[in-house]
Amino acid sequence: MNTRAFRRSAVAVAAFSATALVLAGCAGGGGENAGGGEDGEITLTIATFNNFGYTDEFLQQYEDENPGVTIVHNKAAESGDARKNFFQKLGKEGLADIEAVEVDWLAEAMQYSDMLAPVPDDLKGRWIDWKEAAATDPDGNLIGYGTDIGPQAICYRSDLFEAAGLPSEPADVEALFDGDWDNYFSVADQYKAATGKAMIDSANSVLQGIVNQMEYTYDEPDGKVIATSNPEIEAAYTSVVERAVPNSAYSAQWGDDWIAAFQGDEFATVLCPGWMQGIIAGYAPEVTGWKIANTFPGGGGNWGGSYLTVPANGKNVEEAQKLADWLSAPEQQVEAFVNVGAFPSQTEAYTNADLTDYTNAYFNDAPTGEIGADRAEAVTVLPYKSKDYYKYHDALQNAVNRVFDGTEDQATSWNTYVAEVEAF
């Protein structure tokens, strides 16, 4: 495992469009429906989103080790698109043999755990405890093969920091950002005063970072809805619209303009779980100033992380389970990390020298294995996420969007959010 693999991934990501992308293996039949063919040949489909690090070279390894298997990879632009497709088709027809599920809507999927093939018992215990527990239903069935977790650091443009008169080397930037969110916003104020530009890529990424540091966000385990009465949520909204919005280039991530902006100098920082590293490198392969600060406002936080699930009514359940097992095994998780920075959830991966000693050439030789481990250790809170988490969080993000776009002021947008929650 080396930086060439990362470079190949970065070039591949740069070519991704905002619509679904199909990466087919070299064997024939990649465009056909999933299912067994003649002479024992079989086509397995995988549906993911963003970038899991599953390059065509990566998937070719499995095809080479399993003659007769062709893998077709359907890749949605972002998790919201994948979520819509998943719930529209679950229990019916049309899902892939393996479907990725993002942690923010995992609880929704757990309501239908009987429609997903359980992970074999002999694979239990491979993942860190909280990763496995979240995907285990009340009957003890583990329904997701954990992929990555998202311990957060701060990715920043060292060249833009230097031009703004701010520290630019990682150790100094870590000291600069050491502290709470108010300190982070104060640095953003300094940056804007010096440059006239936003330091932050998107306001809603800040909202995500703050919310991920709360134990209870929008509802509680007993079913009580606190989405509009939780003072922490209202405080988060207030901080974001008053401090982050004025210092953000965009309200939300994943839009075409946000993607294109990586080629320029519209913003200088991105709150950065491991999987974001591959996104940045893919969108800006020729930009040389990106570095990583091993710190995060308020201590630590986990953003994202996904699972692979196998629909129980699929045409190739057993073969899909074998592939999901392989994709989520420690060796493959480490390779996905090398490809795109997706930090492993498999405990055995944490002793693998390819992870612990890895440096990322794109981020100016940042020790991203070490950074990921440190950031994972800094995570002290994981929010409770019910089946309704996604819709409540989406409504709050939309409230931030309205303020950013100027369609509603701060108070009016909050009141709109309250009305939406009460109507759910």
C-alpha cells in the first residue's frame, strides 16, 4: 500500500459526476441485471455513495480471487440520494446485492431488520463495540457490516493561511484552533478580516460538527421529542447562523458549486473526518496547499461512518455476504483508508503498520493514520439517533439554509423549523 494507490483514487474521484456512477469490473456482463449466469458466472451489484475507497482496481482484487464473479459498483453522489432509493425499494425489487447505509439513517433501516440478511455469527466482534451495537436489532441480529468511522480533524489550506497572516504549519495551526467553537469562529473572523473571504466551506458542516458532540439531540430513547425544546440544539442553531454563516462560502456541501470551489480559494478549512480526505484530493488533485491539523473544536467528534447491508430478498444473498465480509475485513478497510482516508472500524486494523505508519502525500505527508487514531480516541460522545433523527436534522439544516440564502431571518427560520417538527 502506497501513495500511488491514493493518487489513482484521487484521479478517479475527480472524474465523478454528481449523478450515479457505475464502475464495472473487467469481466463481461457488468451492465446486466444482477444474478447468476451460465457456467457459474455471477454478477454482484454494490450501491454506495460519496467515496468508500472502492476503486475499480480494489474491486478487481476480489474478482481475481473469485473467478466467475463480476462486480458492478453503483455510486450515488451523496447519502441522501442513496437513502431515498434504499427506502423506496427495500422489500421490493431493484436494490443492489449490497446496499450501503449511512449512520444518520441506520436507525430507520433497523426498523426493517427482518428485510436484511443477518451478518453471520462468526463475524461478530470484529468491530469496535459501539459500531457493532448500533447495527444490532433487539433479537441480537447484526444487520450491517461496518465500514468506516468518521473521527474529525481540520483540513486547511496552508497557503491561504499563510497569505492571511495566520500560522500555516500543522503544530501551530493545532495550537491556533485548540479550544471551543467560539475560538474556531474567532479565527474565522480573523481570516475574513485579512482576506475578505470565508474561512469555512459550509455552515451546515459546522452544525453537523456541533450536533455530533451532543448525547441527545432531537429525541430521547423513551420517545420524547426534544427537537424544539433542547437548549443545546437551539444554541447550536444560534451559533451557526450568527458565527458560521457569515464566515462560510456555502450553506451546504455536495452541490456543484461547492465541488468546483475546491479548485480555487473561496474557503480555507473543511471539518474533516477521514473519509473527507479522499473527497478533497479528488476534487482538487492539483492543489498543493492542503494540510491537516490534529485537533477539533470542543475536543472530538465523529461524523459519519457507514455499513454494508445485504437485502434478504436479493438474488445472490450468500455471494453478497461473502463480498460484504471481504470488503469490511481489516485488510480491505486499511486499503480503503489508503485510497480515500476512510478510517477503519475493525479493531485488528489498528495494529496494521500500513495504517499506523501511513503518511498522505497529497496532504503534504500528513501522518493520517496517527491522526485518525488520535481523533478517534478524542471522541467521548456519540449522539443518540432514533429512526427520526434524519428528518429532524434535515429540517434544522434547512433552517440554516434559509438564513444563509436570505429567504428568512434567524427568528423566522427557527419558527419555521418548529412548525415543521410539530407537523411531523
